[in-house]
Amino acid sequence: MRTAYRRLGLGVLGVSLLATLLGCSADEPTESAEQAPAVESATKARERVQAYLDAVAAKDVAAGRSQFCAVVHPAFDAVATGPSGDFADHFEVSQAQITEVGPGPRGEEVSATVSVTSGAEELVRPLLFTVTRDGADWCIASETPGSTASASAGAPEPTQTP
């Protein structure tokens, strides 16, 4: 009988030690219910824009299109591969990076900079994406030229190659 109590005691000690090691302590603060949606939306927005930037660099129009909300697909199709579109043949993306993510009036706003080479000229193009929830999924609702302030925060200055 004594052996059974020892085993039970060791089992309880082992479980509480395991819970402590895994960070399951009852007195540790957890992420509040208010913070969870904000963290999720910022994370999803960053993921969508990064996937789009990767698609632009790879010249994968279908992958880029899939990051946008269905309602803007017709506009995307009309301009994406046009002379000034993100997937235009004469543009080469040498660098693309997200510089800031934050809440906006219509969803999460993601600022990014894209270094683009066209012929002998290299430019840094600031972009502002609005990412929103569409049903159970997240998608890019709009892409507009960004401000030069966000571009200079994390990107090299535009240069011209001779």
C-alpha cells in the first residue's frame, strides 16, 4: 500500500513538474481575448503581403492574383501585366520588404518597399496594401503607392545605374 502512495505522489510531482516546464502555470498571464484578434490580423496581413511580394519577384501572376480579394480580381487582371503593372515584363524586382504593419480604417495596412530595375534604372517603389478579412479568410483589398516616408524608413535610396 505504501508503494502505491509513493507512485501516486511521484506521478503528481511529475505532472506538476511537466506543467511548469511547459509553461502551463495557472498564475502566468495569458494573451487577452482583445489582443488575440489584433495579433492574428497583423500576422495574416503580413503573410498575405509577403506572399504577394514573393509572387511579384517570381513573376508568378496567378500566385499574386490569389492574394487579392475576389472583388478586385477584374481590376488586378486589367493592370497587373500592363506597362505599369507589378508583373510587367520590363520590371525586375531585386528586393521587396515589408516595412510596417498596423491597423487602418478599412483593415490592416501593410507598408512595403520594392526595389525595381527597369533597363538601366533602379527605383525604390513604396507601396501600401490594405488587407481585410473576407469571410473566414484574409485577402488584399487594395494596393496603392505608399508614402516616401515609409520607403525611406527601411529601404535604400533610389539610385540610377549609369
